[in-house]
Amino acid sequence: MFYLEQLPKKAVVWGGGYIAVEFASILAGMGVDTSLIYRGPLFLRGFDDDVREFVAEEMRKKGVDLRFNTNIEQVTKEGETSYQVQLDNGDTLDAGLVLAATGRRPLIDGLGLEALDVEISDGGFIRVDDEFQTSVPGIYALGDVIGTPQLTPVALEQAMVLTRNLFGDGKGRMDYEAIPTAVFCQPTIGTVGLTEAEARERYGSLRIYRTDFKPMKHTLSGRDERTLMKLIVDDASDRVVGAHMVGPEAGEIMQGIGVAIKAGATKAHFDATIGIHPTSAEEFVTMRDVSSR
């Protein structure tokens, strides 16, 4: 993708995760007629449903052709720089680029793990314990190959935990709760903590605070782009257990919100915090009305 000699006029992106959504946004933003093909009913599985639906709406506004419940059956090369993409619903798309972003399996073939009887999961990941040791004493693994969240900061922290355990005086463990993350599509997603569906499974009664609005800069630019913000609160403890945003600088904003949620902040703490005006971020401390949705 990064070494293309020329920008295609049309592109097909195949997949529904971080990479597919981000690169569909990049291509469309550069003026490429872009279609995203995903076999499921809605992309970004695992994210909050409000976020997924909102991003789909915003991407369509930007001209991305989203085709859900659809898959690619065949790709045929037509000349040097053209491809014909046959979909399982009978439609055919012409494209100068087909980007496959359908997920990855760990690249562990050829390492000799079978000869050592290192245990591998059905999904092709290396099995490890809480200290990142494999089924063979003295052999450790971490990062994307062990099936934990495939994020660079997660692998970095795993390495720090392992290093302290092996060479320090601690017996640390990874904490995978409330990992902040961002998807750099257009507009950007920032999220930390539980989705609404996850929170309903874990807690009893919830309070949901949700707002969407046009950011101030777009009241001046005239662009029809909106921002979504959502807080999920455990009613019994008043703790904020999930925060989600779609909009400009969502990743930057969510890093700070992540600290608050990790520290156990309650909705009362959010309410008592003075907002910085005029910013989008101030909405997180000024939402007072429980959403009816």
C-alpha cells in the first residue's frame, strides 16, 4: 500500500477491522472512488454499537461505498493496472487496487515450535501463562502472536512486565482492563472501557449519556461532519465504566479519559470537573441528561 507507484481512480477494500476502515478513509480522502466490502452486518466488531453505526453514517457522507453482508468471490486481473472484483451477490466492481485487510494469523511457521512441543491454540496463537511462558519452560512469547489485543502499546507493556519478572524483583501481571484505543478513520474513533453491551452483561442497572453535535470548526467550514460522545455509568457505584467518541482528535482526548477510568472516576467526578471552552472535550464533563436510547 505504501509503495504504490500511482494512486488508483477506484479501489476496493476487503475487511471490517481497524486497517480496512482506516485505509478506506485514507483512500477516499485522497479522492479515490472507494468501496469497502465486509461479510458481516456491520464493521468494527467489538466496538460499541452506537460507535459502529455512527462511523458508518459518517463514512458514507464522505463518499465511501459501504457494502455489508457481502463478500468477494473472485478477483480477475484486467490489463496491467485494472481488476474486476466479483461479489457474492452478483455485483461486479472495477478497481485499480484491491486491498485485502481481512485479519492475520501469527507468522510462526518455520520456527520449529512443533519440534519443541510448544502448545499452539486452534486459532494459531502461541499459548502462554500469566508470566508469558509457553508450555515449554524457558521459552516465552508476547505480542500479537499470543492472541491478546493486537496493539503496539500492549506488546510494549507485556515486554516491560516480562523484563521485570525475569530480571527484576517483581512478579507483575498484565492488566487488560480499560485499554484505550483509537481507530484513525475519518472521523476518528477513541474508546476506553466497556461497550454498552459488555456493561449490561457485567453490571445491573446502567445510565447512558450520549450526545452528537457538529464541532465548532465545522460550523465555520460548512462540512456536514458530526461528533459522537458516550459515557456508560454503573448505576450502583456511579463509576464510569466506558467512554466512547467519534470525532476530531478522539484519540488524543481518550488518552486522558483513559487515566480517569483506570483511576475509578465516577460520573460525579466528571460532573465536578470544569470544561475547557471552546473544545469538543468539554462535552464529556457537561453531559447531564440520561439518554433515552
